Amino acid sequence: MRVLWFTTTPSHGATFLNHKDVGCSWIESLESSLTKKEDIQLGIAFLWSGKKTQSYKIDRTWYYPITPKVVKGKLRKFYSRWSHKITVKENVPEYLKVVKEFAPDIIHIFGTENDYGMMIPEIDVPCVIHIQGSLIMCNHKWYSGLTKSDVFSYSGKWQLLKGHGLFHSYLTFKKAADRERVIFKNSRYFAGRTDWDRRLTTTLSPAATYFHCDEMMRPVFYLHRWAQHTRKHYIIISVIRNVIYKGLETVYETKGMLDSLFPGLQITWKIVGVSEQDEIAFLVQRKYRGAWAKAGIQLLGPLQENELLNEMLNADLFVHPSHIENSSNGLCEAMLLGMPTLATYAGGTSSLLTDKEEGLLVQDGDPYSLAGAIAELIRKRDYAKGLGTKARARAIARHDPAKIVDEVMNIYSSVISKKSK
């Protein structure tokens, strides 16, 4: 079976490009497992903004770097930013060239957020889209924490005038969300892993066939196990992206409440994925008129997997504060480690853990409830440890690599057989 992926990452092809990517790691894990099957010939196509490179092969996998269409010239770039231009079908001819060259039996597109799905009406090859998140919902939840007024008040004015920043990103996302609606409408087959993405598919593409398929995590997180700490200093860790809808402002408000609840306990909250140089960090800091270090919050920026693993093993609690989510890899990896976990009811998180069974769930954007839930776990350390033990058992079953390879292969076989009828 010849399988062609369209992904947001070079996956293992990144080594040839001297590229380091801290995201999309589950795709790398899936590639490692799938390519062990002798009856699979895999091709991976991806957008690549680096030096133009021809297709190349590593072991049994072909990689296809695609140079995206970009606006050239200062004035055109400025106009493009202010008009919030996105690609719609401009890249499709390049995608079709890869399809023709590789000649796949099936195409597997990772995500509806990019423009890959716009080629579906132009091809006769069966295609399944693996849902990662949704720009429609990101756009819908954009101002859930920080308001539009906050963004205007606390953004750098020069940045706004140049067409950069979160305000302009919202308008760009809005256009991309319209493109995503077209992709859902044109697609017949989807794979997902939560009640949220299944229901989203039902709404946006009622006639489509939906397949359940869980995700693999990075191998190192299967091999280690969290152990409860006895120190007096308490460490919370979160893994989020540096965007407006991931709840960074909720973290800031919650941390102040925790300090009031536990005046004699030193609590540090570490945020992986956000650095102090990021715009969202700048906006939150300006809104609350406080320095991150003074608040006891450390913004660590992106970390490689071994660095992240060490930080998580050294923490006492994992908290996912997002306003919108499908299935956070950070939360899933924390569950694999057996950490006590706490997440917001956002998107698909309730499909990952059951409240009071494998962790705690609270309403997104509610710092009072979040602080109270964290307080429960600080005061009841054995209860927190028990939640982590159950979380690990559920995560090991959910993220079993052999099971997931079988799920993927069954999806491919089913889609190909439906196409042939």
C-alpha cells in the first residue's frame, strides 16, 4: 500500500534539513511504527520555507518539501498583512505534482487548519483527514480570556500599525476558518479521537464517515513514571502554545489566589511553550501590572522532549488551562507519566480523563474554581497520587502503539475499499 501524508512537519525527514521541531511529535512516533510494516510505502509531503530542496529518501520513506506561495516586496507584504490574506488554492498545483509523482493508494492529511484539503476536489485518490484542532473554534474562543479591548490597550501600537499581532491574527484566522469550512464540506472521510472532534465533524460535514483513531506519544514518556515529591516547595507545570486562547491569563489570576490560600508555601508555576518575549506574555503582564518572576511564574519557552520530561518529573501537578483544545499532547504525556492532572472542560479534554477518576476538570476561564481544585490536590497529596495512577493506566491503554497502528491500517483499508465500490 502506497500512503502519502500531508503534514505540518518534516517528521523524521527533519534530520536531512537540519531542522529541529518541538511540535507534531506524535506524527514522528506514528511514522516510526508504520514504516516497520513491510507492506507500507510511505511518502511525507510538507510545506517548507527553508532553502528550496528536492524530494529525498531516508530508509524506506520519501519526503517532499513544498515551497509555499509567498508575497514578495515590502509594500505587497504590508498590504497582505493588512488585508489578512491567506492561501486558498495557490499551493494546490504543487500538491498535485507530489500526488502525481508518488502515485498513492490513499492520502492522509493531518489537520484541517492548513490548505492541504483544498486539493481534494482535484484528485481521484481516496483521502482521509486526521483532525488535529479547529480554526473555527479557535476563532470562536479567541477573546475568551483577554478581550478585544485588552488587546488594543496593551499591544504595542507600532506593531498594530504594521499589521502584526494578535488583533490581526484574529482576522487572519477568521478567513482561515472560512477555508476550513470548505475543507470539511468537500471531505468524505475523517479520523479523530474525542467526542468533541466527532461532533464537530457531524456538524460541519454531516455526510462524512468518521473513524476513531488515538495518537501515539513520544517513546520516552512511555518509559518513565512520575513519583510523588516530599519537598515543601510545590511546583505546577503547564504545556501550552504562545497564543491567546490557551489560558495564560487564567494562570496569572489563579497563581495570585493560590498565594493567598497558601501564604506559607512556596508555589512555582512553570509554563512550557511560552517565553517572556512572546506577545501573549507581554499583554498579560501589562494587563495585570506584574512581573512574571515576582508572581512566581516561570515562562520556559519551547523545550526539547528530554528537557520537558525532566521538568514534568520534577513537578507536583500538571495543569492544562486552555479555553479550546482537542486532545492536548502535554496532558496525554502527563497522564502517561502518572502525574496528578487537572484540565479545563475545553473541547475534547473530557474524553481524555473523567473528573475525579483520573484527574480533575474545571470550567475554562474560571480562576476561582481552578485555584480551588489545585488547593484540593495540594492538601490531599495521596488523593492526587491516586488520580495519577489511574490516569497512567488509562493513558497506556489509549496510546498503545500496536493498537494505534491497527486503527490506522483499518482506516486505510476501509477508505480504499469504499472508494473502489
